[in-house]
Amino acid sequence: MLPINRRQMLGLSGFGLGQVALSGLLAQDPSFAADSSPNDVPIYGDLHARKTHFPPQATAVIQLIQNGGPSQMDLFDPKPQLTRMAGKPHPDGVEIHQPNNVNSLLPSPLKFRKYGECGMDISEALPHVSGIVDDLCFVRSMHTEHNNHLEGLNMLLTCKIFPGRPVMGAWISYALGTENQNLPAYVVLRDPDGYTIGGKQLWANAYLPALYQGVEFSTRGAPVHHLNPATPLPPGAQRANLDFLQQLNAAHSRNRPGETELEARIENFELAARMQLKAPDVLNLSSETKATKRMYGLENPATAKYGTRCLMARRLVESGVRFVQVTTSPGQPWDHHGDIKTGMKKIATETDLGATALVKDLKDRGLLDSTIVMWAGEFGRLPTTQNGSGRDHNRNAFTIWFAGGGFKPGLIYGETDEFGYKSVVNRVSVPNMIATVCHQLGLDHTRVQFPNSGRLETPADVTVTGARVVGDLLANPGGKSGKTSDQKKK
């Protein structure tokens, strides 16, 4: 195991304080400036903005997680062969995940049309996204490593199917810090009614210092958790409590002379409390115009919750937050094992307008060029039927899209086979996708390193996965790690 000094050990452990909601705002004191490991790998313990490895194309990411596994052949990748061979068996069979599967090809119950100058196929479930296809970069040839939801989500966010690795947002906030010291680098906007499968595991810092985990902001009630006392206090009481706490901390510190890390932590709790008071202003939507609220669907109960999160994501990025993660409704709302037409239209109605408004709004405000919007689920669906009208999980093929941040607009990249079962042309793995996002932020993913259990970890686990940047997706693939990955038909 790589040796670390006392300062690094204390910075990594954080005395467990990183688990509170204010953790993302701690460690602003110079005492937490970067140290170096024995191998000259920087170990950061602050959120100060850091230099990139080369000029970035983007400075922020909004990650729209479509938990449940959206069906590629019912949204973005129509397959006429499914209609021609409806009810017939897949000639080679498919990988079965759950019971009630029948090797009987199921045509899409949804109608498709081509849209935009790029001629992208979009189903009737997504009437709003169909209007912005020329701003989007579609990757039809994604593939992953597991058919379970939690393992698939872990893979999408960390490059491994098991927990224990930092998610993409944690890596990026660790490597780059943030431009706004009054807000966390990494903010999570989930449905206030509950968590998706995996819960807080989906924004975990793992072995990175705890201040790089995602910080939950709420779209209902107080936007910042634990900011105000549960029971309202009379004027001056909160200040008196903080002053008394400061006295106790000072006494604790006097008994431990020279513990500069402890002193910095004590000072930074005060600083964090002051800075968090600014967050409600950023998330106050009352200043938005009626036209903007209407564009995001805030006036319609079916679209209001997701639209609110998308609008908040825009405001956070506009205020300098580095990474914003937005999830859909609780559970796995894109998980359609039966009646795929009804289920697909329901969740698409909830999310289609908000995601589209986000891209349009960023573009109108001149923010899209510097912001990566990423729309992705954990896997796709099978071309065969389950329960007569649904589809089972499929790790071999799914579609995601990007907008802004230097990704090629109007690009349709990769192909699946004639049934939509497997990605076969220009295949893109999850590690390659993460490496590509890092590249657009000015990061060489092989140089973003952190020592863990005797090895240097990287965001895309490059020593294991061999991850490379997919330059074909980029408008300007140059840069020190801008090589195009060779992923032709395999």
C-alpha cells in the first residue's frame, strides 16, 4: 500500500464530517491545499478551481439519468426487421435476464419519423426532443456489462458494476474543483418523493475525500438539507449556538496544539454555514419569466417536477457549479417489462419537455457550448417479448445522447444489428464514454489519479478497461488525449 503522511490521512478521512450536507463546501482553507503522494500524484483536499491538462471545450456537465433502461428500438433506433418478423424467433436467441421471456420478436408499438437535417429517427413518445435533434449527438452503439439495474447504474457512473468506486461527478469535481466557492462543485437533484434504486450510492465519493460526493438539493421545501433548524429559533439564538460551539471547538483545539487540520475544520464549519445561505437564492425560481416556466412545463402537473429539476440544473450551471446530476421519478420508471407503449409514453411525457427545454435554454443563453448535457440510462431492452407486450433488460445495446460541450451536433453515431439486439458498428463502451467526457473538460483521464489500496485509480479505470477518447463524437477532437478510438465492427 502506498504510504501517506498525517496530513493526507486526515484530509481523506475528514473525521466523518464529509457525510453531512455541508461537506461539499468545506476545506476552503489554505491548510487543505494539495499535497503530493510519494509518486508525485497530487492529493486534493479543497474545491478551488484547478488548471486543466489542456484547453477545455466545456466547463460543466448536466447528467440526466434515465433510470430503468430506456428501450432503444422504441425511442431512437427503429428496426423494420422486427415488424417483418413479428412473432418469429430471434434466429440466434437472446440473453434472457428474467422469467416470462419468449423468444418471439416484438415490433415497436410506437410510430417513428425522421426529424431535422440529420434525419434522426425519433418515436412519437418524444415529440419535444424531435425538435432539437440537430443540436444532439446520438450514440446508438453503447454497450455495458450487466443486466441488473443497480449494477448497470454503477457501471454507467463508475466503470465498475460493483460499488466502491467514485462516480463520474465525484472524479470531475475532485480533478477540477469549482468556480463558485459559495456552492458545492457537485449537486444532485432527485425526485423529492424518493430515491431511485441505489439511492445515495449513485453520487458516492467512495475512496475520494468526502467533500467530492454529490450534495443533494431539494426541489420541494428548503432547497438545502439541514440548513435551518427543524424548530424555528428566536432571533439571535442560532448565532448564540454557533458562538458557543465555537468556544467548545476552540477549547478542544487548545488541547491539541499544532493540529492545523482541526483548526481549519473548525473555521470552515462557520464558513460553510455562511456560504450555504446563498444557495436558496440560486434555486429560487420566482425570478424566472412566465415564458421560461412554461417552456419547462412548470404549469403542468405531469411535467412540473422534472421540469423544475432541469430548470434548477440550468441555474446551478449558470452560477458556476461544475457537475449537476438529475434523476427521474423514484424506482425504475423506464423499466417496461409489460405494456411498453403505455409505460413509455408516461415517463416520456414526464421528462421529454424538461430535457428539451434545458438544451434550448442553455443554447439561448450562450451556455450550451460550455456545458455538456448527457442523457443516458443504464442499459437498453431486448427485441423479444416479455409478458406479451414488454421487453427485458439488454446490456448489449442502448442509445444515449449528448448536447453541447463540443460534441458534434446532428451526429448519429454507431449501429446495432438488424434486430437492435447488439451494437455492431463503432461500438462505444462506458469507460470510453467517461474518458470522452473528461477530455471535453480538458482532462486527460489517464492523468486524473488517486492512490487506493496500493494502486493508482483513474476515472475510467484505464489500466483495466483500456479506455480511450472517442474522437469521432467531437467537433474538435484535438488535444493531448484526443485520439479517436478504433471501434469498427467487431
